[in-house]
Amino acid sequence: MRVTSPHLGAVAIGGVMAALSFSPAMTSAAESYPSRPLRLVAAFTAGSSTDAIARLLAARLTERLGQNAIVDNRPGAGGVIGNNYVAKATPDGHTLLVSSGVFTSVAAAVEKLPYDPVRDFSWIARVVNYPLLLMVNVQSPVHTVRDLIAAAKAAPGRMSFGSVGVGS
């Protein structure tokens, strides 16, 4: 995974400040924002890609804003536990969700969530882009997706794959 951390902080800070400027109630508060440590909720375990991004972001926010930013891992239920924590937090810009595409996957796959993914969240910034990869052992006869599909059809039930879970 390659993360361009010089841009990471600038994008995140710009997004946070832009979000604050749109809220009339927060305009005067934005002048002294943040007034206490920021909590970056990573809805996945320590060591996950979401956690790694949250930690890079926390370091840059701490450096740029002069206020501590801490990572609070709240894993479980495909991110629902952490998402719900942020949805119920005081809406003052001090509790931020660091999420991934799983946020939308879970919203589409889970019939009843304890929060509304549209109403309860304001998207601030895209922090990082990283690709998803499909890889095989270099010795494999599979070199393309077409090869993979043909091999799977030729030997039903004999292939395996890895995944971090449903909806991911």
C-alpha cells in the first residue's frame, strides 16, 4: 500500500475546515477549532488498512492543528459498531469516522441499521485512494481474469479465496 502522506493531511484538514464553514452554528467555533482532542474512529481492528490510514491522518492532524488527534478502534459487525458510535456522537466536529467502501456495502446489505447512513453523516473528504488487487502465485497458469474464470469452471469447488468478510 502506498500512501502519499504529504497530501493526506492537507486533504483531511481542508475537508474538516470546509465542513465547519458550512454550518452557521459552527462558524464562530471554527475560529478556535479544535477546542479539544479529535477522536478518529476506525471501525475496524488495529492493524487493518482503515486503522493504518487513521493513524497517518491522526499524526498529520495533530501536527497541523496543534491539538491531539487520537485513533479509537471500534471494530465489529462490518463497521456498524464504529459507525453507530460516530452517528450518536455530539455533532461538534471533534469525533470523525475514518471509513472505507465497506460503509456503503454494509448500508446496502444490512436491512436495519442503528443509524441512517445518509442522514446521520456528513462526508468531509476523501483521504486516500488505494487499489484492490487480484493476485495469484507467479507459477500459476492463470494470467488473466478470463483464465481464472475458465479454471474455476473447469474445476468447480476446487478454488479458494480470501476475504475480510461479507460486504467487504
